[in-house]
Amino acid sequence: MVELPSPEDPDAALAAVVALRRLANQLERSAVEHALRQGWTWAHIGQALGISAQAAHKKLAPKIAQERDAT
């Protein structure tokens, strides 16, 4: 298990928050891209993420398209 920085050290704690957000965003984009390749709908993806299909599409479709265009 990873040891979390103490909130008493704001520099370390906030740096950890930033790193975790980046990691979570990368994982989310990757998982959604794989789900789409496997035929998942935006409704299914939204349900899995706890948001609406429209919210999932609005948040993630442009990022996934941008990454595909870059490769």
C-alpha cells in the first residue's frame, strides 16, 4: 500500500493530489478508449462512471479524438 503524505505538509499533499488527478485522468481516458473499441456505448460508459452518457461524451470524446489524431 502507498503511504500518503501528511496533510500537515501542504506542499507534499497538494503535489500528491495533482499527481493522482493526472493518473486518474490517464486511466479514465485509456479505459474509455478500450471500452469504445469493445463496442460499449456512451450510455454504458456513463453508467460505469456514475455520470450521464452526454456528460461522458462531452468530457471524454474530444480528448480521445485528439489522442487518436496525434498518433
